Amino acid sequence: MRHLLDTVGLERSLALEILDVAEDMAATQHREVKKLPTLRGKTVVNLFFEDSTRTRISFEAAAKRLSADVINFAAKGSSVSKGESLQDTAQTLQAMGADAVVIRHGASGAPHTLASSGWISAGVVNAGDGTHAHPTQALLDAFTMRRRLHGDASRGRDLDGVKVAIVGDILHSRVARSNVWLLSTLGAEVTLVAPPTLLPQDLSAWPVARVLFDLDEAIAAEPDALMMLRIQLERMNAAYFPTEREYARRWGLSAARLAALPADSIVMHPGPMNRGLEISAEAADSPRSTVLEQVTNGVSVRMAVLYLLLAGEHGDTDAEGGAR
Ligand code: NCD
């Protein structure tokens, strides 16, 4: 694998390979010494132009547990705020000998620009670009579903027939978009649930089974996994719903809605959560919530991605995904 930019176009076999390697990585994370020597001598740069806590720390932990050297480059306070371009930043990283660049950027397509520019020879991992894609989040979500549903028999299995409902701010969510494509590649049946104002205008190209405007109807259809999305207030410059109270009433996962879900359905959220808005404290903290498992699994999945990118033996596989 040369880069990981998107889940659109990501081959099923490669997606399963990443998930299976992540199983191997997870198995090492219960040991007292979690660190593996695998990427000793490699340099991973975390290039974050957008605020992030868990994703940046997760990539940092993943790289360090594989013994790579990690350089964190936050755009705030760097010369990027003085107007240095992506090209200059990339060329600086190249000159420093980066082997992989993990990039988060507010502009959709920035990771793809970096990967196809010729400015750097490093592998590029998209850690979230604008409202476009967040492939490692989708992979860790799929890993979490597979684990919860198939347990120790997860290896090699896809999500054939698994019913997933993705709920909330689909319009602004790179998590939703990356999940829709990966989940459909893995055989899951995806339902989108949102107010019409928080859905993209044209969904005809999205591989989803149905779109619902009513959360209770989605719950009555007994999904195996209910994925709640954060309301991305920072990306909203208009009124997408009347009030937060009204949103919570109609679209929030309340204690009553949690109780109406089948007993073995799981509740997911990529974090950070707006408790009381899209998800109630009862749902967030219930045993059916996988929120913290998602964080733990994120490290294993990112270890797998960095390993497949940098350990060499898969270097000739073209696995960029069909990012534009
Ligand atoms: C997501 C993101 O940044 O896209 N969060 C994350 O990666 N932990 C989702 C979100 O911000 O709502």
C-alpha cells in the first residue's frame, strides 16, 4: 500500500487485510510491553492543520508502538500561520526525511494533492480532510463492529448482511462518507437517518439501502449498529434545525430510544460527543456503547495501516483508494 486516502475504491481484499493485521496488532497490545520493533528507523510526521485530539494522539501512539520516530507538526504556531503553502511545508518534511505523512486538513482533497504532487516521496495517510473522507475512522469502526459481532472469529470475515444506521449530521461528516463506502464494500446494509437539511442534496451515487427522516422508524428496523454523528456546529453557518432542544428531541439517542433498540445492538460514536444533543449520557455510558472501544481499536487499526504502508513487503500494491 502506497497511500491511504479514501475508502471509495478501497479493495475489499485490502480492507480485510488491514482489519486482520489490526487483529494481530491488537493481540500485542495486551502485553506488558506494548512496543514492537517493526518500524525502527522510520519517521512518521503528523501534519495537522485542523484541531484534533484523539486522532492525532492515536496516530502518535500507533507509530510509537511500532518504534517509529514521530514528529508532530501542528499548523497553529508554525510558519503555516505565516502563509507558508502546503507545497513548502511538504518539501520541508521531505528534506527532513519523512517516510510517512499523516495529514488532517480543513480542505477536502488536500491529502490527495500531497500524495499526487511529487513534492514528497513519503506515503500519505488521510486523517480527515474537510467534509470529504476519514478512512482510518471508517476502518476502526468496521473493526469495532466485526469484533462485537463475530468476537474471536472475526479474522477474515466481512460484514455481510450487518444492518448499520448512520444518524445525524451526514452533510458535514467525512466519517459518514468514509463509512458508507467501506461498509458497503464489506457487505453491510447501510441506512442513513437525518433531517433533510443535514443530508447532501444528491445521494444517488451513495451505496446506501435507504434514507430515513425518522429515527424511531430506523430503530424499529432493528439495526445491528447505530452510529451517532456529532453535530458539527463549527461547519455550520446557517440554521440547519430550529433549536438544539428540538434536534435532541427528534434526532437524539435518548434513554427511551436506547431501550427500544434490540438488546444486542451496539451504539457507536466517533467522538467528540455532544452529550445531551445527539446522544444522551445514558446511551453514551451504556454497556452497548462502543465509544471507548473505538478509541482503543483506533490505535490497532492505525498500527496496521502504518505497518502496511512502511514495512515494505506490500510496497508494490496500489491501494490508494479512488480519491479524487
Ligand atoms: C471525527 C472527525 O474529526 O472527523 N472525529 C474524530 O476523528 N475523532 C468526527 C467529528 O469530529 O465529529
